[in-house]
Amino acid sequence: MKRFLLAALFFTVLLLIWEALFRAKIWSPVLVPSPRQVAVYLEGAAMDGTLAKATIVTMRRLLIGYIIGLVAGLPLGLLTARWKVWQDTIGTLALGLQGLPSVCWVPLALLWFGQTEAAMLFVVVMGTLWSVVIATETGVRHVPPIYRRAALTMGSKSLHIWFKVILPAALPFIVSGMKQGWAFAWRSLMAAEIFVTILTGFGLGQLLHYGRELSAMEQVIGIMIVIVVIGLLADKIFFSPIEKFLHRRWGTSQA
């Protein structure tokens, strides 16, 4: 309860500072709308269904691309950690491509797939994949060697060691990589939706782009707030409980 009240107080102060900046008229109201204007836009977009439709379209693209990235990234990370030839090839490639800005994949996706959903998914997968590969490899390599030796002493075989010893011990690193991959997936998708316009559905990125085109800053800021809220909810509902469970499981949680 104390943490909730502290967070509520913090965001209340931010809103008051925002309102004070608006009233001070340091910038044009077109550039810095008031919190009330943003709230009015969000209410209108929620009432006419625009916000719900855009959120559903964006989340569908995000989840599909993210899951594909996880399914491909986990085995690649394991292979990279297991064999040096994979580390020197796929591992080096992953390390290089992870630092590539997400927007760089958009022109390539347009050339390969055109103005289609496949282009969107390609950008999201590329944003997710390499973070998961690197996190999985790092997690496996940080498993204490004594775990493996102890399992071998007790008669465990190679496959059993991987699934019953190494993978569970590497899970904290893997979950951190999944969390980072989720953040990169978001950034990748927003870049794709801003630059790729397709008729199969307009997502939050398109609403953000149209707000900029129309100089409707209340729309731009409103959509940014929605994206932030979705990100916080994903962390609180999915990633944080898993991280807390793993910390309790391995005895690393703070007292």
C-alpha cells in the first residue's frame, strides 16, 4: 500500500508540473497540450472504439512476432552456448545485430514483403530474436560448472542435464532476455507501424503517426501514455511475477 501511495504521489506531482508548464505558456499550446486535452482525446478515442481497435491490432502483431522470436531465439541461444562454432558465427551475428536500431529493418521489410502484415511481423521478430539468443547463451554460460559435475556424478545423462539442470539454472538470465526482447519488440513494432501503412489494420503506431501529421499533440501524447501503460501492465502481470518466483526458487530474493 505504501509503494502504491508513493507512486500515486509521484505521478500526481508530474501531472501538476505538466499543468504548470502548460499554464506558463512557455511553449505554444499546439506543442504542449494540457493534461485535460489529452484526457479528452483519450476519452473520445475510447468511446468511438478507435483506441480499442488500434490496441487490439498492435497487440496481435506484437504477440505473434514476439512468440516467433522466442521460439526461434531459445534454441539458437542453446546451440550458441553449447558449441563454439555456433558461438563464433550465430553468437557474433546476434551481438552485432542486437545493436542495430529497429527502424533499420523497416526498409528491408518493405522491399521483401511490401505493405503487408508480414513486413510488420518481420520487424518485430528481428527486434526480439537477437536479445533472446544473447540472453539464453549468457544464462547457460553462467551456470556454475559444479551443477553439471554434480548431475553427472548422480548418473544424469546429457539431455537430462540440459532440461533438468542447466535450463532451470539459466532461467533468470533467460527471463531477463525475454523482458528485454519484449521492449525491443515494442520499439520495432512502433517503427514499423509509423513507416508502413497497410489496410489490414491501423495500430497505435499509425495513430501516433497521424497525430504528428495533423499536429495533434494531444493525440501523440495520449497514444504514448497508452503504450507506456500497456508496457507497465505487461511487466506487472507477466514478467515481475516470474522474476519474483525465480528469485524465491533460487533463494536470491531480498528479505
